[in-house]
Amino acid sequence: MKRNNMKKFCLVIVLFSLLSACEKDDFCTQNPITPKLVLRFYDVTNKTEPKAVESLYVWATGKDSILVNQSLDSISIPLNTIATETVYNFSKGAVINQFTITYTTSQIYVSRTCGFKVNFNDVVFNSNNTWIKDINATTTTIDNQNAAHVQIFH
């Protein structure tokens, strides 16, 4: 009888040890997301006045999915994290403007539960200027999506 009690006692000790060694579930409380590129559209004649693009279609070159199909004065679009360039097409009516973003990437370790995020450095914007008349980059680093990174005048 004593031997059975000893086995039960050892089993309880082993189970307790295993359960107490487990860590609590960690939750990512930070905002580790890889930031999207934020673009804001402005009136070319009054450069301080936001201006919506009517029937704006946006798609990445080589992709067939449309990211935007609305009338908006700002958008946020993802950049390719495993490349150094992303090319988007912006269609306004029948006119298509090609918009190229070149950059270098840096992976930032956030935490074990949050993982990594990617920041974009040395960002340069180019356009073939069909319906987009001018571009003003407000930063050369994209490390958050709290404000516009580029102003587009049309």
C-alpha cells in the first residue's frame, strides 16, 4: 500500500513540476506590424487642400488583385518586404500612372511573441506623371503608419 502511495506522490510531484514550468501565454501588446506606405492626395492648384481621386484603382505590377476601388484622398498600401522595389499602378478613369517605390529593408526584432517587423529605409518615389503631376516625399524612412509618407498632387 505504501508503494502505491509513493508512486502517486511521485506522479503528483512530476505533474506539478511540469505544469509550473510552463510559461503563461504571451500576448503581443506592442504594435510590431510592418508599416504600410501612406499616400495623401492633394489638389495640384492648391497644394494644401486634400483632393480625393475619383474612382481610384490601385494594383501592384505583376498582381491581379485590386487594392483600392474607391474615391479617396488618402490610402495605405503594403510594400514588398522581400524586394527592394515595389511598383504600383494608379488608375484614374482610363489613365494609368505607374508609381515606383525603391528602398532598402531592415528587420527589427520586437519580441519572442511579436516576432519581427520590417522598416523601409532610403525610400525614393518615382512616377511616370500621367495624371499625377507632382510628388513630395515627407520622409525617407517608413517605420510607422501614423502619418502620410508622400504627398501626391493631381
